[in-house]
Amino acid sequence: MFKMFRKHTNNKVIVHNLTFKGIEVVPGVLDFDQRGIVYVNSGDVIVTKNKPEQDYLDYLQELGWNFKGVTFLSPSSQENYVYNSVFKDKALISELSKYKGFNIDTYNATSDEDQFSREINLPLSFNCSVSQKYGTKSGFRRLCKTLGINVPIGAESVNSIDDAIKIVGDIFADGYEKLVIKIDEGISGAGNTIINKEEFSRLDNAEKKSLIEQAMTKVKQAGEQSAVVLEGWISNVVASPSVQVEIFPNGKYEIVSMHDQLLEGVEQWYVGCAYPPNSINDEQSRRLKEDVKIIVDQLCKEGYYGFLGLDTIINGDGEIYWVEANARKTGTFYPKTIAERLNGGSLKNVYYVATDLIATSFKGAKFQNLKLLLKNLLFPIEGKNRGIFLYNVGALKDAGRFDMVCFGESLSDARELYLEAKSLVREANEK
């Protein structure tokens, strides 16, 4: 039988909204802050745009979550609500200022979180100045190049269309058939544009400029220094492992997990993760950890602390390329948190696939409707560490979206559960 684990830390004010300018275009994204519910311990405070459904809290309590003494808060107004509205709600600021001795735990680490922390006078779980320096695509490339860490061929901090066109030519001249333009502040593949050499060569100058301009302005960016990265496209990718690190204020760090990323589509959108990663061998794992140490040592020298996600790709020749640093929580954070809580604080003998599904027929539906649909697959099946765990269900309201962690007795078993759930959702959508 599964064992509930509670990590004893200082009480937290959890504010897990996604602070990315313009992200409101993603349906349901403003309710992703409810993912933070799975991170709650007794006595914590959690802030979400909408109050979570009691049925969902009851579901979690049945699995061992303890909401004793937990305070649920929401902004006083949702008028013209955007990605950072929660940080400007005066009533909320006044209320949170009363929680002396708490730490504020956020998803992201931008100037908005930093200012919010100052206004409510609570310490933040990140060093925002360093995270903003290296948490962009350009910042991370620059760091890796300084440290001798391998990155794809290309250039960073490009903010001129003419410069970008020249770099495109240089990359194609080096033998690449495709390249990618990445918005500095893009997430999960949003903001990526793939350019094909043959197609680009057929465009006249005006068309080339238009294409590059569209790629460079694909996603709104908040940072004044934010620009784009251009990289040669690594075509023979066989794995995309990610590494999650917790860096402490005293300069020590811990590699808390490694996952295989699940990527889809032409632009390789992040759609989920699998644990444990079975795409890498022991030697590659060792090399990844060596590079992580080099990166983290430098970040610690500059005073960084907080969560850190590092993404890589590995080609068919076994060469490792470092492609992104997320100096913030990542999509892998929640499945890992859930898995540990259900397994006594350990990931030993745990296998899971985590992803999201969109059930269009469930847009605006209550959690109980979703639970009923998937009732035969819900964790724990027959009292074993097997079954589907549901979270991020606040996004049902506006998008019919939810996230799930599929626990199996093996990775293949976890994938089978995912496919069963996907089939049930597809059938519901077709009715």
C-alpha cells in the first residue's frame, strides 16, 4: 500500500501562477496555479485565481493529503485578469503580510515575484536577479559557452532582423538543413520557429525579412534585454533527458530527479515526462551530472538558490547538447512531488508517465464528472502503487484540460494506463 510523505519545512505561501507575458492566449492557463495544491502541507497558505473545488480537495485527502490549517486565498477581483494580476491585488497583499515567518514559494522567479515578496515582506524561494540573468535561452547559452559546456551551433541575444538573416546563412553554410529560432522567454516549445534551408533559399529578401520578423516576435516578452537564439537543428535526436536540481542558500545542491521529456510536433513542444529515464545509459548519466556540477557551481558563486531545471538533447552519436535552463519550477516538479508523497518520500521502484489531456466535452465540467469517467483507472488500483492521479483540474473550467500522473509497475505499464485514459477521453469527446 502507498505511504503518504510530508516533508517538514517552514510553512509556505504558495503562489504558482505562470508569470509569462502574453501566456493568457493558452486556454485555461490562468488556472494552472491550482497545480500548487499538490505541494501543500498542513498550515500552508495557497493563492489561486479560483477557489479549488471541495470535491477535488476531498479526493486528495482520501489519498493522504492533509489540509488541516491550510488557508485558501484568491484575488479580490478577476476583472481584466492577466498573468501577473495576483501580484497587484492590494487586498491580497494586505492579507499575506500577516503571515510572519512564512516563506513565499512561487512557480517563476521574475521581477514580479521579487516585488511581490518585498511588498508582503516574506522571503522568496528564489534569487530572482540570477534567475533572470540565466533563465532565458540567451542567458543560458552564454553561461554554457563561458563554462565550456556543449550547446548547439548558433548565436544568442540576437535582436536585429538583419543580424538574424546573416546568422541563418552562416548556420546553413555549416551544413545544417534546418535551424530553430527560439524566443528567449518561450516555454514548452512555444516561441520556437523551424526554418528549412531549401524553403528559405527560395524566398526573396523581403520575404526572408518578414519570416524572420514573425519568428522574432512570435511570443510577447517582458524583459528589456530579451531577444532570440538561433541554433542549428539537431536532426538525429534519440533522447531528451532533463535534470532537476534544488540549490540551497548555503551553496549546497541536490540533483532531485532526472526525467525523459516527452516532446511532440514539428517544434518539439513539451507535453510531459517519464520516470525513471530509460533513454540514457550509466556513462551518459555520469556526464550529465558532471556538467550539472560545473553549471551549478558557477550559479552558486553568483548567489543563485532555488529550483532549477536543465534540458538536454542527445544525438545518435551519443553527443550531449545543453539547450535550456529553467530557473524556476518546471513541468516535472509536480509529478515528482506527487510521486514522493504517495511513496513515503522516495522515488525507489516508482514508474510513471505524466502528461495532460484535453477533454473538450468536459469544458466547464465539475471534477466529479472527470473522476467518474476515469474511475476504474484511478490510483490506487486494488490498493497497489498503480493507477492514475489527477491534478491541474482547475483548467477544466475554461479549457476542459487536466493533467495526470500514470503510475505503473513498469514504464510500459504506466504508458498502457496513459493510453487507456486517452482512449476514454477520446470516446467522451466523440459523443
